[in-house]
Amino acid sequence: MGNPHILVVPFPAQGHAIPLMELSQILIKHGIKITFVNTEFNHKRITNALGKEPEGQVRLVSIPDGIGAEGNRNHLGKFTEACWKFMPGELKQLIEKINQTDDDEITCVLADMTMGLGVEVAAELGIKRAALWPAATLLLALILNIPKLIDDGVIDENGTPLKHEMIRLSPDTLTMNPSNFMWATIEDFTTQKIILDCMQKNNIAIEKAEWLLCNSTYNLEAGAFALVPKALPIGPLSELDILGNLEVNFWAEDGSCLKWLNLQPPRSVIYVAFGSFTILNPTQFQELALGLELSNKPFLWVVRPDIIEGKDDAYPEGFHNRVADRGRMVGWAPQRVVLSHPSIACFISHCGWNSTMEGLSNGVPFLCWPYFGDQFLNESYICDIWKVGLKFEKDESEIIRGEEIKSKVEKLLSDENFKARALELKEKTIDNIKEGGSSEQNLKSFIEWVKS
């Protein structure tokens, strides 16, 4: 028998690949061999972003996603459906090929839990199987409760909310608005139905996973972990893998912003980043620019090449000149390093789970700008439960205005309690990965199981 060899299968999106790559780098340090599966499309993007074939001890391989070269990968429903239909066969072939040519056969599949198909394939082949849930554990509890939500008349069988009062899954979890359920934030009804169906397929796959790991911690989500006893926290992964040498970025990082941050006073910079998926219409983009200008503070703003709906540039006229001495715009930033920089004062964030965990781990207060999916749930955690951030209010045309941005920045930064709570939460969260911490113990047990 060769060394333990894990095949890692993320859902093909930036926010899903990141925690699985962080976990992969940690496992490698424990002598476990890792083969990491991207789609051909994403493999190309990562290679282009790095400007070369990726180096590192993680071996990157790719399989087709069933969409074809010209297909639309931004259509979440069709894309997810194609993955479920097409990728199981491709994964099976890949495992067989590796087992014929590699000294170390695949001994375990570690799949993103939103890619339960990876768990299904491993079960079919009689290989060890584990899953990583990459979002808040409360979202997992919500998804596992879909049949009950339908029975209780909270949603119909397509996921559409029928009740409009707030609900909670247990007395120890936060209250949720059914219209903010992850699938209900998808505007296209057909996509909503596809996503709900896939979630229910994943629920069946979870039963077949021998380990269910979560990038979270008991202190952040005690109530949610009580609802999903099988789920074990091993987070925050971003802090465990501080020196990971292989990044799975779909855009090239602009590291020059770190030199610029070095020149800014401590706790002075507003960091603005909306992840890999958020799209802003030109009006909203302009109001954000105006808000940053009105704040009169230094800011580092990640403006993805595809962030503005239907346009390349929607900056207000003369904006660049007016903010030249204190504003810095980049296409993509090395976020973990940015958030740990002493000059950062606060984080205007879409509240994706990776960004939430990275902000918390660095004691940074938030201004929340959720876009879709699980981000509204994370916003509730940040503002209502942990109290380390504030929400923005939209006007009657659903726009967050520049004045609102300026006023919330002032409110957040003038109240020292936000920073104090953020630092306290940081300490409690980081304690989980120190020796003897619950995340550290869970990870240790998992590694022993992989090697056994």
C-alpha cells in the first residue's frame, strides 16, 4: 500500500476552491498526497492569473465541466445541472486513470459538500469519503431542513417562500427571513428550482460522507453545530494555512497595493472587496465611488474587470483626479494579507463566508453589502449576533447612496466598541486552531483517519 492520496473536488467557483486549497496545503504538511481537480475552464484561468503553470506540492489536474468552450458559466442553474450530469463520469475516469499510472492510488475523495456528486462517486468505488462544507454551518442546517420547511408551509416545493414572518431553526440560532434563504435570493425561478433540487441531492450525499468538515468554529456557531451533530469545525482555515504557496485565484493579484498600504497610517484605510461574483449596475458603482470620495479616508478598492453590469468603466467624471492622493483601485488583491495589515480600519464586504472568516480572524469591523445566496445570513451574524459590523440601507430605487456610505463609515469608525468586539472575537476564534483547540483536535482526528 502506498501513501494516503486524496482527490480534492471543489465546486467550480473561486469561493469554493479557496478553502479546499487551504485544507489541501495543511494536509500536505502531514505527508498526505493531494490531487486537486479543477474544471478545464478554471484551470486555464488559474494558470493565466499566475502567468505560468502552478507550482506547489498540490498536483492540479482538470476535467471538462460539460458546458463546452463557448457555454455560459454565469448561468448558475444550467451550470450546476451540467456539473451534476457530466462530472461524475469524468471523475470516475480520472480516478481509474490515476490508479493505473500513479504509485499511490487514490485512497480518499474529499469533496466540496455542494458537489455531493464527488462523495457519490467515491461511495460507488468503495473509497474513503469526506466532505468540506465551505459556508456557514447554519446554512447547512437550513438546507438539511428543506423537507421540514416544505412540510411546515414555510416554502413550497420549488423553494418559494409562503410565509413572510421571521423563522429560526432552534432557540439558539439567529432569526431568518425566508425571502433571504439562499435559493430564494436567486431572481430566476428556473434556477431557484434547479439549485433547490441539487441541494436535496447533496443532502442524500451527505449521508454517505464518513466525515463532514466545516470551515467554521464552535464559538461562532454553537447553535448551528448543535443542529448538525455530524459537522465538525476545523476553521478558520485561512489562519491555519497562512503560508500556503499555491493560490487558486481566477484573477491576477496586484501585490503592489501592499507597498501602498505600508505608507498609510494605522487603522485608516477602508478596504472594499465584493468577491468573485457580485455585479453592480453603473448607478450603484458611481454611488459607491462617491461614497468613498465623501468619506475623506484612504481606501483600497478591488474593482474586478467584470464587476460593472454591461460596462467597462462607470467612474464619476474627474473621480480619479480627486482621489489620487488617497484612493487605490486594483483588479484583484491578496486579500488575506491585506486584511492582516495594520493600516486597515474596516472592510466593506459582500459577506461571502471566506471573506467573513478572514475579516473575523483579523479583528476587522465590517460594513455589509450582501449580493445574493448565503451572504444575507452572514450579514445577520456580523451585525445582529456578533455585533462587529453595520448594514447599509437602500433607497426606494434599491440603491445604496454615497451619503449613506459616508455616514455608515463615520458611525462604524467613531465607535470604538466595534473594534473592541472584533478583536475579542478574533482571539476566541483563533484559539480554536491553537494546540488543544476544538478545530485543531478535529483536524488531527481527521488526518489520523485518512492515514489509518
